Amino acid sequence: MSFPVKEIKTTPYDGQKPGTSGLRKRVKVFQQEHYTENFVQAIFDSVDAKDQTLVIGGDGRYFSPETVQTILKIGSANGVAKFIVGHNAILSTPAASNIIRKYKAYGGILLTASHNPGGPNNDFGIKYNMSNGGPAPEEVTNKIYAKTKSISSYKVIESDPVDLSKIGSFTYGPTKVDIIDSVKDYVELLESIFDFDLIQSFLLTNSDNFKVLFDGMHGVTGPYGRAIFVDKLGLPPSSVQNAVPLPDFGGGHPDPNLTYAHELVENVESRNIQFGAASDGDGDRNMIYGKGAFVTPSDSVAIIADWAEEAIPYFKNGVKGLARSMPTSKQIEYVAKKKGLTCYEVPTGWKFFGNLMDAGKLSICGEESFGTGSDHIREKDGVWAVVAWLNIIAFANKKSPNQLVGIKELLQKHYALYGRSFFSRYDYEEVSSEGAQKLVDNINEHITKDSLLKTTHESKSTGQSFTVSETVNFDYTDPVDGSVSKNQGQIIRFSDGSRVVFRLSGTGSQGATVRMYVERYVAPEKGAAVLNGDTAEGLKGLIEVALEISKLKEFLGREKPTVIT
Ligand code: G6P
Ligand code: ZN
């Protein structure tokens, strides 16, 4: 049987340039005539998926089911042999990465705008991943962008839509379509990594004094969380909240941080819960929060790296290397140094880790932006991080059976050994692009002229003084493929080892977002009272100085940040 391919005339749209993690725009933008079709055809014009298998999934946000049908239509007309599609269009980003790798697919198309709000008036996104399960490199996304600028038609097969609610094998024109269970393969993957028996027995023995609460934030991870925490680990159903994925995330902002995951924070505090965790819309981010103990992501990855080899079966043959993104604090470096491991410093964006993993140089890595993961897949992995923490806690308690070791105890033990990099990030969201540019230009001028070098700045409120020792723009040369990424953030270093970084966000969908990252190291000798102190207190003086040097308030016209993490 032959299937007529129809060619539909179109004209290019401006601005279909994929950002850090694919093309993200308002739903209304994607709903314009031919807009989504153009971008999907541009993908097929840029990657040779003829006769290949592709995975389709996403975080279930508004406009996903329609887009799956669009991809089937266009993909089939472009000769794709088989699509593996998540049940009801759902696959978390880590689950999709796993499916691509496990079933040796050619690549995958992920329908997500990650942690951005969803619904008819919010964001949608389309992201292409490669056969290694990781986000497409710039070389590919640039090609896709170039194609969107010259597109004049796209191809479709006309066939009835596939019913995404039915698991099984179907045909779509000349193409095979497998609708698969969204959760099963991922649960199997985690079972092959962690010591589920140990975690389960710890949770069972301590069911009265160690309670767990996982918040799916109405994103994609609810069903994954329920399968793992309730069905596998035997926790009560009340251990998961907001666990039904909703197309608009229940009207919330599905980003696991102290601001947007406040419901989790409040419940943990008021219900005396020892272990709280949340994941974002598409399931690749995570936040770990115990009663009175927020784990900053920079510490989270350092602690996982510290315990991995002895506690987590997947790493029992050794950890190959560690890595952090540049703005992430140096906490993981102290661990690397002690263990004699290399710690790479890459620009913001998970794809940079992927190259190192493919080359066998990297096992565990993380970003301050609530991303933590390992080389089990090529995306960061929210639920993986949560189970890693539970595995480590279960193991630590086996080692010291006489005292309950929770999140707070693990943190304090870690600081006592390595010292602590106090870390915080200030976000100024949706500021004017001109203001943001002026801020960047001003710091760049300082960098070029060395005009801040050796200047000393005193904090009025704390009396601390900070002397600038270096100002630099972060450039990166990939040690694997030699590719160069320039201007990845502006760093101001101080003589006591503290630093401040300024960076423009690459993931927003409107205006500009300025991020200011501050970090100050305190050595173990300073003692527990200082080491275990409050982050805001520990960074107060440095933040004051950073704001003064950068003239941030002046340029952005903002007295306060929108979000502090
Ligand atoms: C996405 C990427 C992360 C990255 C983050 C940066 O979540 O997957 O790897 O850290 O974006 O976002 P930003 O808004 O700071 O550019
Ligand atoms: Zn995400």
C-alpha cells in the first residue's frame, strides 16, 4: 500500500531559534498557522531520521497531544520507520533519555518547557535529543534554526490521529507507532542503580521517625513518584502530593525551589517531615528539603559524590570523574580533591556534561539550577537525585545505627569535614533587555580595563571587606571535541576565595532575566556554629558588595530580586 505524501506550502516565521533547552514560546505562538509544523519539518530537514526510530514524549503540558499528532504526520511523511510514544504523550525528560538509549533510537522529540508554567496562556516547548539521549548540540540546533528561516513547505501523511491513551503497537500510514507505559522502564532503571532493599528496610524500620514527602508539583513526575515511593518502597500514599500531571500544572509554577515549592516546605515544617523533595514540570530538576534544612543544589551534588562509591551500587566500581557548571559552588571540588578525582567546570547547560560522559570521563555532576545527575542517562534526573539521597541516608544509618542520620546531620558532617561554600542565587526576572545589557556592558568594561582589580569594598552592615583579585569572562573549550563556548558568565573573584558571577538566563520566554550567583568559603576550622549558620547571614556582606560594584539596582531598576535560591 502506498501512502500519498502531501506537500503544504508555508512561509518562515522569525525567532524559531532553540535556546539552552529547545524552542520555548507561549502556547499562542505555537498555535499560529503552520508555526509548529514549520519547526517540526525543520527538525526533519536537519536530522536524517529516514528509516529510523524516534521517541516522542513530554511533560504533558497543554498543547502536547496536538503536537504529538503533528509530529506523527510530518515524521511519517519524512520516512520515519517507527515512533515510540509515551502513554498519553507523557515521558519525563529523564525517562525519555532512558528510552532513547535503551531502545537504541535515533533520537527523540520532547514536548516540554521544563519548569515554565503551562496552559493556554503560558509556555510550550519542543526539544530535540540525540541518540545518546542528550539534548542536541548547538551544531544541530543551529541547523534547525537555519532551516526554519528558509522553509517553504512541509510534508504530511493524512491518516487518522493515533489514540494516545491506548498502550500497544499501531500503524500510522507507513510508520509503526508503539505507545508505551511511561513509567515502567524508568523504574527498572532506578532499580538497577540503587539499593532498593536497603532503602525500603530503613524506611520501614523508621516509619514513625522518618517521614517522606515527595511533591510532583502537578508536573510529569507524579506517576513516577507514586510507582517508586509508594508501590516499590512501600511508603503510604500520603507520601506523594500534587502527583497528578495537569496540562497547566494546576496553575502553579512547577519549579522546585524555595519560592515555587512553598507548599512542600510548609508541609515539611508543619507536619514534622524529615525528608521532603520536589521535582519540576518535566522531571529533570529536584529540590531536597528536610525539616529546617534546605539543601542547596551545589551541596546536594557534592554529598552524592562523596557517598556514591560506598553507598550506591551503580558506582561500586568507582567514580570516573565529577563536574559542575561554572556558577555552581565549588563544594564538589573539595570532594574531588580529597578523592583524587578530576572535577570539570563547564558552562551552564546539561549538554556540556553529556560530551564528558560519552567520553567516559564523568560519572556525577550537578548545577546550582536544581539539576543533579549521572551518566546513567544524558539528562539531569530529579527522581534519581531524590532516590540517591534516600539511598545515602539509608546507608549512613546502617553505618551509625544508634543515632538517626537525616538531611541536617549529613550536611553538618559534610561541612565539618570539607568546610562550606555558602551559596545563593538572586534572580531578577523579566527585566528590560536594555537594562540587562547595560549591566553586562559595565562589567565587561571593568574586565577589559582591569578597573576593579585590587579595589577593596566594605560591607556597611557586616564590616567585612572584600578585595577584588580577578575579573574574567568565562570561556570554555570542550576537552572532548574542542568546541569553544565564549562569554558564559562574568566572574568577579575576591582575595579570600569568594566570588560573584553574573549571567543572563538562556531559558526565559520573555524579556531578560539576570542571575547573580554569590559564593563564600568558610574553612572547617571556623567551627560548627559558623559552618552551620544561615546562608543569608553568611553571605550578607558579600551580597551587599556585589550589588554595589555591579550597580545592579541602578541598571535594572529593581530594589529586590524576584526569586532567591
Ligand atoms: C536548563 C538546562 C540546565 C541549565 C538551565 C539554565 O534547565 O537544562 O542545564 O542549568 O537551563 O537556565 P538559565 O535560565 O539559567 O539559562
Ligand atoms: Zn526541567
